[in-house]
Amino acid sequence: GTSVFVGLQNYIDLFHDPTFLLVLRNTFIFTIACLIFQFTIGFAFAMFFNQKFKLAGPIRGLILVSYMMPMAVTGLLGKNIFSNAGLINDLLGKITSTALIAVIIMNCWVGIPFNMLLLVSGLTSISPDVYESASMDGANWGQRFLFITLPLMKESILAVLMLGFIYTFRAFDLMYIMTAGGPLNSTDVLGTYSYMLSFTQFNFSKGAAVAMVLFACLFLIGLFYLKLISKEDE
């Protein structure tokens, strides 16, 4: 009987909070940057390892090691690599002053094998006869990629991008272990910010509001994906 219903006041306060707006921006920058690099490099690896050569299988297996490692181990590894005394951190500091780049690099290191694995599965489903027919008709490598590979891989590409967005957008453990959201919230994302508000500052109502914003974003992305899939089915 002592609690007071505040309606949407938590959300109003949240969107007037400069720290939350910074965290929201960090989340989208982190997600989009990771998606671009993970998908591009993963697709290139998938195309390369889809070729028939002797060491394709063993090398592909070695690349998958980073994906099989627990995220806590990856976070500790990244924390040590990008420590103040590290060579990589010194080189990175000459290029950029943001710690978010370091977290993006480590997340891409995990995400590239995941993208490669799913895209290789899609590539193997395309019959070699299609490429042979196109070659006989005079299509070069670029034309075969644009007009055969990409259209036939459309469903696989959509699935990889949607899964990548969901896994990356809700990221928590990597940031929490590597930087704990610091310095000055520069690597805070919605997941770490919600945790900090709830279990460090004990502001459970505001932390729950941040978690609901995270849920709403993922829910909208899920609806968008279902709409794309329904169009494909039609």
C-alpha cells in the first residue's frame, strides 16, 4: 500500500536522460558495426572455404575455435590484449580514442565463424550445375555472384543478419567483463546499463524500463523479419 503507480513516467525520464541516449546510441553503433564486419568477412570466408582444396576442412575447423570459446574467456582475453601496456592497444590508440572499437573487434572475432558456418551451409545447397550453365553462357565471376549466389542465398542471408542482430543487440557478458561499461559509459549498452541500474544502483524501476526498451527493439526486429519471410513465402 505504499507504492505509487507512476504510469509512463519512468520511460519519460529515461528518454530525457543524456546517459540513456548515449547508451542507446552505443548499442546501435556496436550492433551495426559488428553486423557489417561479421557478415562481410564471414561471407568472404564462406565463399573461400566452399572451394574444394585440401586443407579447407582443417582450417575452417580452426577458425571455429573462437566461436566455441565461452564468452567469459573471450572477454578476459580481450581485456588482456587491449590492456594499457599492450602493443595492440597502443596501435589502436593512434587510430581512435574510443574503447568501443576494442569491444567491437572482440565481438567480431566471435561472430565471424558463426556467420561463416551458417553461410557455408547455404552455399552448399546451391547446385554446381547452375554455375556451370552460367559459365557456358559467358557469365563471369561477378555476374555469377550477383545473379546466382546472392538471389539463391537470400533466405540464408536474412536469417544470418536477423540472428546476428539479435545476438549482438542483447550483448552483455563481453562488455561487462572487458570494460564494465566504462570509461564514462562509453561502452555501455542496454544490457549492461539495465544491470548497472538494477543491481549496482538498486534503481529497479529504471533498470526495468531500460530492459523493456531492449525487449521492444528486439520485438520490432522480430516482426520485421517475419514480414520479410511472409513476403518470400507469397
